[in-house]
Amino acid sequence: MEPKFIADQSLLADAFRQSMRRLAATVTIITLFQDGGQPMGMTATAVTSLSADPLSLLACVNRDARLSRHLSIGASFCVNLLSEGHDEVSHAFGGQRSQDERFGIGDWELGDVPYLRDAQVNFVCTVDAIFEYGSHNIVVGRIDAIRMHPEFAPLVYGDGRYLSTRA
């Protein structure tokens, strides 16, 4: 049976949620230091490249997320692209654990920004712009530094589960 377009407004929100589960993406953890110097982070999949000139990415962060309050113009943050095997780290940063408990899972370095030492990639960024849309802030991060692991094995999430990229 061929699928049909859903345009009925009473069904559209549920169809949107179900269909977005099929948009597989590399799992990331966005990290920063709070004003008091404590590390903070959250799991995110709504992160993508924006521009090669200037080098930048964007991250969509729910305004209700605690981390959102700390992403202001000029703030430093890191986008850590997770590797296969980081399932536990992803769960910790996406769940109800305290920030201290989260950073107790995984190999974290608390340098200029908190970063996961064995991540696929670490993008150190400065918030360059923030746009509000619906329930989220679209955060533009100007890339200041990149640290890249030599092996390609990202942790990918789609349809409510982690997926393998290995052939």
C-alpha cells in the first residue's frame, strides 16, 4: 500500500514526531562551563554544519533545557560527536542524572571547555548568534578549534535506537 500525505491538523503533530524518528543523526553532547565553573552538558542530535566561511555549525536547543540558559552570545561551548560504544555516555547526558554524575561517565577533559577525549570529533565554538523559533533556540556556533579522532565510527541514533555504521 502506498503511503498518503497527512494534512489533517489533528494528526499532523503525531505524524511529524513519528517521521522525525527516521531522520537518523550522529549523537552529540553539547558541553560548557556554567557561570560558577561547573561543567554542564546535554545530548543532542539536532546539530549540523552551517557554513564553511565563516566556519560554523548550528545546534537546536529546547529553551526549557537547563543548558539553554548558558548559551549566550560570546559563550564558549563544545559539540562532542560521539563514537560507537558511547551509548552509556549518551544515556547519561540525555537522562535525569545530575551534571556531576554525567561527567563521571566517559573520559572527560575539563580544559577551556569540557570535552570528551575519545569522541569522533570535538568542535570548540563561540556562540555567534541565537534565533528563537517555536520551542527552541537555534544557536550558531563559530568554530574556534577542531579535534578529530582518526577512526570513523560515529554513534548514530534513529527510530528510537542506536544504529551501526559499520559495513
